Amino acid sequence: MSSPLYDPSEFTDPLNYSFPHHRLSHTLRDPSKTPIVLVACGSFSPVTYLHLRMFEMAKDYVRQNTDFEIVGAYLSPVSDMYKKLGLLSAQHRVNMCSLAAEEANTWLMVDTWEAFQSYQRTAVVLDHFDYEINHKLDGVYTEDGERRNVRVMLLAGSDLIATMSEPGVWSYADLDHILGRYGAIIIERAGTGLEQALDGLQRWRSNIYLVSQLIQNDVSSTKVRLFLRRGLSVRYLLPHPVVDYIEQNGLYQDETTPNATNPSNVDKGKDKDRDQIAGSKKELAVQS
């Protein structure tokens, strides 16, 4: 297993930041299992029921097909410095994710470490979770008092994993770190076949777990924003508190409106929503 990309002393924390762990289980119920935490990185602009459904599909898959035990799950909204068209300010996106997580279940949390600072590569974000959970919180313990490290795993849609197969988009070092050290649970997304998404990633195939959608759902943040701009209802596509928040704050009325933090944060060359093309060429550019 590879070492963390960064020494923890090099991590920067947002002002007044504290790592959320109020819903993190510190006791491993089955000592024969490997404890894991699921981390979904993305724009979440806005967070949809499909984002939340991904965690439920992963939970079912893990329970039925693996020797893992989920001890926690996180939404990690991307920074404003991701500079994507239609990206609202991190504060709005964090607020919506928090409302969704509060309604969703008893094990999902929102971590703001990535959102409220400069752009962080996905590999480094996973290192951050590993450091917070296994070093600062000391991992988890069995009922007999045996300490165990928690394995951090990326939870993502097949559209994101497909970008990892595209030459020149992700650096090899980051791919090896994400898929080799941590691994990923990949949820099928409409328009991107699971096996097709794995082209070029066979080296890490044993560390990638594929989950098919048994009930097809093609809701995307892009479509939701389009509905909102056209004055159409998005109820039952998003959690009710998120819909209320959008209406109360008049959000997504104009797709070209830059985020409130930095009016220059508009990438006019992009109009996609892949929930985080964190594997965009910015990942490679930041590293090089």
C-alpha cells in the first residue's frame, strides 16, 4: 500500500474547521470485517436524491458481497476554486448537503475541509480522511478492545470513473494512490456502462467494486438546474429541505451567475455536471 501523498503537517485547515464524527461508529460490530468509510467528492450543485441513493446502493452491496463493514459516510463538496460553470458558493452547497444528510439517514455526514479552502486533489482529500479518522480519532475498536484502522474508500458514479480511463486527464500517481491505496465503490450512472468505464484501469480492478442500478435513475444536478432556470418543479428530485432552501434563496435562476465567493470563478468552457470531474485536467495541472 502506498504512503500518503502529503505529510499531515502540510495539511491546511479552513478557519474554525473541525472534522465531523458525530455519526461515525467507533465500534466494529463484526471483528471479522474490515471497517470502511465511504467518501463522495463532488460539486453537489445541488445535491440530489441520486447522490443520497448512491450511499444506500453501496451499503446493500457491501453487506451482501464483501467482507467490509461501513462505519461512516461523508459528502465532501468541492472548493469554489474548482471554477465550474454554475457552481454556487461553497456555503450554499454545504448548507444544502447538510440539510440532505440530516434528512437522509443516521450515518451520513458532511465534511467541509475540501469546500472552504483552495482546490484539493481527490487523492489528497482521501489522505485527509485517513489522517482524521485513523490518526486523530485512532480508528475503531472491536468490542474486545482491539484497535483497527479504517479503510477510506471513494464512492463515485461510473461517469467519474470513466474519466480515469481517459489518457492525460488524471495523473498516474494520483490514480495509483486513489485506486491502489484506497479503492473505490462505483455506482452505475445512466449513459456510462460499468465495464466500459474501467477501460485502462485493469491494474487496480481488484480494488474497484461495481454496483449496478437495479432501478434506473438518471437524475443529475445539470438537469435539476435546467428545470429551475425554466421555472419547473424539482420536488421529489431533491430532498424537500433542499428544495425549500433553493426557493428561499432564489438559487439557480441564472446558470452563468458565478459563485458568490469569487465572481471570476466561471469556467466558460465547461457546461457539464459529473458530480465531480475532480479528475479534470486541473487535477493534473495542480500536481505538475
